Amino acid sequence: MLLKAAILTLLCSPMACASDGQTGLNQEVALLPDTTVTLRAGQSALFGGVRVTFLQIVSDSRCPEGAQCVWAGDAEVKLGFSPAAAPPQELVLHSNLSPNSGKLLGLKVKFISLRPGPTLKPRVPPMEAVVELELHQETP
């Protein structure tokens, strides 16, 4: 089973694997333990029996590229965690404030980045956002 997950991970980039055939947002990839994953809004990754989904950007006050700001600002993202036999749970993480990591359903999750960053030009549509997360399975 682990070999199948490794092959799937090597064959599918986190940005484009199984699509729902309509929007391409319901994509899911299987991941190996202790990994970094990049997800678009609405995309999921299966990790240790738990489906991790990038649900939405809650807020984004990061300093726009090319601007001079007093502080770097903060991006806040909401993630969904769906185990096989339990109700889904949500976790909100921050880029520059606390918490930027958390533990849920036996997983340690750390918010690495949100791309693209803000610009002085018109904002990027939220569905084009990409979050990078570091995932680790907790040891019992």
C-alpha cells in the first residue's frame, strides 16, 4: 500500500491529479508521511487516512509587493480535516501571527506560505490562491 502511495505521489504533482472533470477544484493527492504539500483553494490531500482541504483565505493583510509597510501583515487560512469515520473539523492558521501551526486528528500541520502575495494591482481571485503546508504524523 505504501508503494502505491509513493508511486501516486511521484506520478501526480500536488497541483494536478484526480480532477472532478468540471472545475478541477476537487483534486486529491495521496501523500507520504512527513511531507510538504501545496494546495489550491478547494483542493485536498489524503494524509495518514485524513483528508486535508484548503477551504478558504479568511483574511490577508500582508504588505503588497512594491509597497512600504510598517509591518509584514498576516495571512489567515482555514483548513478542513476529514477523517474516514468522524465528522470534519476545521483549523485556522496564520502566516505571521499565532497560531501558525497546530495538531488535529493525529497530524501536525504548519502553515508555510500563501501565494501569490498581495500586489498594488487588482487582487488575485481567491480560487487562484495556493497554500503550502508542512504535514507530519504525530507519534503515539
